[in-house]
Amino acid sequence: MSVDPGTEALARLAEERVDHRFKGLPADAAGLTVGELTAQRRNLFTDGFSTPVLALSAERLEHNLKLMETYSVRHGLAFAPHGKTSMAPQLFQRQIEHGAWGITVAVPHQVRVARAFGIRRVFLANELVDPAALRWISAELDADPDFRHICYVDSVRGVELMDAALRGAARPLDVVVELAAGDGARTGVRTEAECAAVADAVAAVPTLRLVGVAGYEGEVPQADPERVHAWLRRLVALAVDFDKAGRFSGLDEIVVSAGGSAWFDAVADVFAEIPELSLPVLKLLRSGAYVSHDDGHYRKITPFNRVPEEGALEPAFRLWAQVVSRPTPEQAFANAGKRDAAYDLHLPFAQVVRREGVERPADGIEVTGLSDQHAWLRTGPEAELEVGDWLGMGLSHPCTSFDKWQLIPVAEADGTVVDYIRTYF
């Protein structure tokens, strides 16, 4: 029996040698394979890990995976979580195991990572006009009949460039017309009339196949529930109009896709209203930040705040640093900075202090700035903080947390490390 190449690639991750490339891992583990280190079940706090070190909570990670699986099923949504968040094939696989239809990505390199680890359905939520990337994807499609790839298109010029790059391909490339979220938004076609012109251009070439419509409601200007719902209804109406015009003839299904991490409740609401079309509709949600969630931006904007009866995501990241300087009663410095922590949306949040195995709340401690390798801490009168203490910090924005770490320990609540997540940015 042949072994799936993706399964083999995932297995080979355990064979990678631990060395200086991987921040925070025990120095005495150098030379071990990742699998051997995992089997040792070392403790994050007592078995040689050095600060700074980023860890994922095993329990919270599993909770988030299960919650979004349940949510998608409850609302009749197919789920293609955005892989750009983690760029971690092990997490891709766990998302697939938790019912994901496939994985969403943003750029051609990410398609290559997904394919290297056996992902059979890839939704590229972006325009793709690079001829080298198009030819590579076309070769993948021609070589593997089980591979499905869908990408955006938003201009007649883009269609022309894609067609030129794909001539001679055995299989057409599936595309969806991207409807812009509004004037001044990011990519996408601005008007329905222009959408029809792009669809006509796709129909005129043999290298592309129109399979649906898509967009990103997170770009709706001055987004609020009313505006987001209105834009999503425009997207659904576009699909209905295209179907009435016979633009989807010859397909097995019609793809209608949206969904970031801030408004997936609105997506669920409006996609539930999609009328019966000439073909079954693949209602494809693409939220990605849920996998680790966070302690800042997404904690504030998650739709579960609006629908608490549906559950709640849990922040799974914690960055551990050590206090290395305490120059005054009002100031301290820890050894984690911009190289280690997300800071594009918020600074890290001081959460707990750990000393001699005892953990307590980080009362009176605030992160006020980051240098390349230092966190600046303001300490109030109630702060109990000494040089040598470990400081556990929450982070804001998963996408810029994962990308600073190549191998991330997954720790249980007592600190036992049960896995290591490899990233590819």
C-alpha cells in the first residue's frame, strides 16, 4: 500500500534535528530529533527551556479547533481556515481532521507549503497573475486529479495575464470573481457591471473556469453589523444573478465564500439566506485567527462576543520572558522584544509572574514598549517583581506571533510539552 506523500512529509517533521535555529529550546537537546525531544515530555519551566520562549496551550488549542468545527457544522458552512495565520502544516492537518474542507492561503509560496504537506483543496484568497506561480499550480493540477485550487480574479487584464501563462494546461484553473467590500477597500471588482465583464472574460478563455464569487467583509468601510450584512447580501445577489445568467453551467457546485475572524457570525446569518440555485452551493468560510485566538485584538472583536451562547474562543499563546534588569522601583526590563512578540496591533500584556515554581498574577506590571530584544515594563507599588522572575505575557494578533518562531512548544497546563509546531513563513 502506498503512503500518502503529505503523511510522509508530516512524519518527517519529527525527524528534524533540534539545533541553534530554534529559539528557546533546551541547549542540551541539540542533536535530538523533534520526535525524540517530544517523547521526553520535558517541562517548559524546569527542563532546560530558555527565555524568551513562546508556547501554545495544548488544551486551548484543542478547544478552539473543536469550537469552530462545531460552529461551522451548526450553520451549514464549509470551512477553509486561513493558513497564513500559522503556516504550520501540523495545524493544517488538525484543522482538516476537525472537518475543514481545505485550507485558505494568500500567496503562491503558501500554496507550495500546503501542497508539500498533502493539502488537497486550497483556496487562494488573492488575485494570481504571476506566470511562474500559475505554471507551477497548473502543473500540480495536471499531475494530481484530486487537487483542487481556487483563486480570485478581479480584472479583465488579470484574466488575460492568467490565460497567457496557462495556455496548454490540461485542466482549467478554477476562479471566483472577487467583489470589493466597498469604495476605497482593498482588492476586488467595484461594481456588479464590472463583475459581469470579468466573468465574460473568464468564459471567453479555455484556461479558466468560473466557479463562484467571493470577497472579504473585513474590508467593509466603517464596518458595523448593518454595513457588513448589506455587503454580504450584495455578494449573494451577485451569485444569484450569475446563476440566472447561466454562468455556472457544467459545474457540480457554486462557490460563495467570505469570512474573516471578525464577522463570521454575519457570514453565517447571510449565507443561511442563500436561495435555492441551479446547483448546490458551497458556503465557504475562511476565518483563520481562531486557531490560537489572542489576548488583544481578536479577543475584542470576535463574533462570539455578540453570540456568547455559541461558545467562546480561548487565547492559546503565552510568551515567557525573564526579568533581567530592575533599575528602579518603577521600571524593569525583560528579555523579549520585537524579534519575539507581535506588536503591530497591541503591545504584549503582562499576565503572570513565575518564581520558584509559584505563579501569581502580574499585578501592577505593564508592558510600555519593546526594543529589538527587550520589553520595557512599568511597575506599580503592588508589583512583586525581581531579577530572575519569569514573566508570562499574552499577545495580540496571531498572524504576527506565529511568524517569529520556527518551532513552538505545545504545553499542557502543568508545563509538560507534548508537541512542537513547525512553521514555514
